Amino acid sequence: MRRMSLSARLTATFVAITAACFILVGWLLYRAAEQRIYEQDETNLVLSARHIRRFVAELGSVDDLKAHQDRVTISVLGDPSNALRIVDGAGRIVVDHNAMGYRLDIQSVVPTDQRIVSSMLRTWHDDRGLPIRGVAVVGQLQDGARVTIVVARSLADREVLLRRYGRDMALRLLAGMLAAILLSYVLVRRALRPLHSMATDAATIHAQSLHTRLSAGNAPAELHALSGALNDMLDRLENGFARVWQFTVDLAHDLRTPIGNLRGTNEVALTRPRTSAEYQALLGSNIEECDRVSRTIESVLFLARADNPQFALQRVTLDVEAELERIADYFEGVASEARVAIEISGGATIDADRELFRRAVGNLLSNALRYTPPEQVIKLVAGEANGTVTVAVENPGAGIPAEHLEKLFDRFYRVDRSRSDSASSTGLGLSIVKSIMELHGGRVTVESQLRGITRFVLWFPARRTS
């Protein structure tokens, strides 16, 4: 099923609200007009009944009433819908003004000592089904005789008037709704024109034009917020594409070198017969290059898994000092060969993944061993303060220029790509350290002084309590 467009939905919403308001206002106006008309008729009936009863009270007898019936009927003259009937005590009609021949009901009458009010009016229907509203009251002549006065009015003409008024109002409401539909659609389309323009611009953006940004122009503030959010998303996508592209280029470069070395040494070896010792040396060199490729691939796979939100940590409670002792023992042979000492101080307890913790500290220690001069000391320092556990790896050396510090944790980044020992590193060690810390909800920082101390610090959150 085809979905409604935003323009159609907004138009339908506006029209529904407008129609509801029109209908409510129309109904209120109709009820007000109906009430006003009927109130006026009731007031006229009550005043006529009062006037006639007072006039009857001034007459001496029924004969005087007959003689002055013109003065009595003057109260209801001028409107053929009005009717008047006066009946004496014997049930004889004394005065009768009923041009339309309505059936007048005199079953319930108002006594002479009771004031006539609108609530005493009654409504009934005659034999033709016409609605009649009126009141029957008792009047007393001066000779003591009593007569029944019935004043009434047909409501048929009022109902016809109200029906005509309701029909006219309904037609006008329908015309207003049609106009509202047309104007709402035009205005909504015009208001959404910047959104259509943004959608058109967005459709032209692809991988080769991620630098393009959306412009809201003179659009409403809400679209400016949407445009800003989309542009921020495009910034992130562009940065992500740039990082992926650079990562791919760096990965290809790092893999091309060992693969080229493997091919080159094998081609040289095949140019002429070699001795068994030469072939053994060649195979040893090939294994070293294969190890380098394996390390690079394993590091790339780890970073890919770490970027997955579903990566699960196996958190356990770790004694940081004991773990640093184990890591130092593991690197003891390499440190002895480099004539570098490893010194451990401090202690703390954290909840972390044991293997990832060892890998992060091991990567930092491996870097420190690579760049620490002989006869120097690398310090592993653990501490806890302000709810945070820190593990620092400090080593003396040439130091790192300040302009490189912010990029150290980028993938495949090296301060000096021409270093002779760059082949022993994949350029991913510090990136892995950063990913491990982010998985633990922590961070890694670095401080370095030229020809001084370089200090990497792992910041772990304090232990979680049950």
C-alpha cells in the first residue's frame, strides 16, 4: 500500500482540525440562534398572557369581555402564527382568534394568584402534527366570574427558519472546508519546498562527493536543525571514509613490503643453485616476513572486532601489581638483551579483561623497550586516585615531538617511517591500546619531553561494587 506523503498528511491534519472547529462554531451559532428565537417567542407569549389577564380583571362581566374582544385580541394580532382563546366557566368560547385553526390545549392552567413565567409554557402538537407552544391561565372578572385564557403560537415557521439557517450554514461550512483544503495543500507544499530541495541535494551525494553539504536557505528553524544534524552526519561519514581509505592504503603499504621482500628473496634464490645453508637462511628470512604479515593481519582483525558494539569483555578482578610483575617477567629476556631494566611500583585493583589488560600494557612496554637507550630504566607505575586507577609506562629516550602526540594512536601512524627498526612494528600497537581502553570505558594519554621522559598512562574506571 502506498504511503501518504508528508504534504498530504499535514493537509489532512489541518483540514480535520479546521473542519472540527467549523462544525463546533457552526453548531454553537445554530444553538445560539435557536435559543434566541425561542426565548423571544416565549417572552412575547408571557407578556401577552399577563396583559390579557390584567385587562380581563378590569372588565365587569363576560358581556363586557365580548364587547371589548377587539381590545383583547390586539395583543396577538399581526402574526398569523399566534392564537388566542378565552373560555368561560361553562366551557363556552367567549373570544376566539385562531386563524390557522390550531388545537389549543387547556388541560393545565395557571391560577390567578400565580405569576406567569416562561417555565410555565408547554409544548404540544395539534392533529396536523404542528408544534404549538403556549400557556393557559385563569382570569377573574370584577363580578367574580372566571375565564380560561389560552395564548399560543405555532413553532412550525421557526423550525422552517432554523432548518433553512442550518442548511445555509452547512453549505458555507462545506465551502470553507473546500477552501481550507486547497489553501492548506498549497501552503504546506510551499512550506515543505526547502525539504524537497534538501532531499534532492541529498540524493546527489555519493562516496565521491561526501564534501557536499546541505543548505536549508530560508527554511524554518526546524529544517535548519535537521540540516545541521545531516551535515554533522556527513562530516562523520566523510571522516569515516577518509579513515577507511587511509587505513586501506596503509594496510596495503605495510603488506606490500613483506610480500615484496618474500618475492624478491625467492627470485634471487632461483637465479642460481644455492647451498643448504643459504636455503636455510632464506627460509628463516621468509618466516620472519610471514610472522610480520601474520601480526599485521591479527592486529587488523582485533581492531575490527573491537569496533563491533557486541564485543564482550571477560571482566575479572585484577591485582594490578601482580599483573605488572607477570608482564615484566615475560619481557625479561628482551629487556636483558637491550640492557634495559624494568622497575615496578605502586598497586591497585581493577575490574578488567585479563588478556586485554596484558596486551595493552605489553604493547606500551614493547614500544618503551624499542626506544629506550641501554643502561636505562623503564618504570611501570600503578596508582589510584579520585575513583580512577592509572597504570603508567615511563621510559627515557629521545622523546616524541609535540606535533606527533595527537596522532600517535592513529592506525599505521609512525613518527619516523624511515627508522631502521620500523619493520618490527605493524604501526597498530598504540591503536590497539586505545581500543582496549575504550572497551573498558577508560582512556590512554601520552606526555613526552624531547631528550627526556616519555610517559603513557592508562586510565581505568574504579572497581564496580555489587
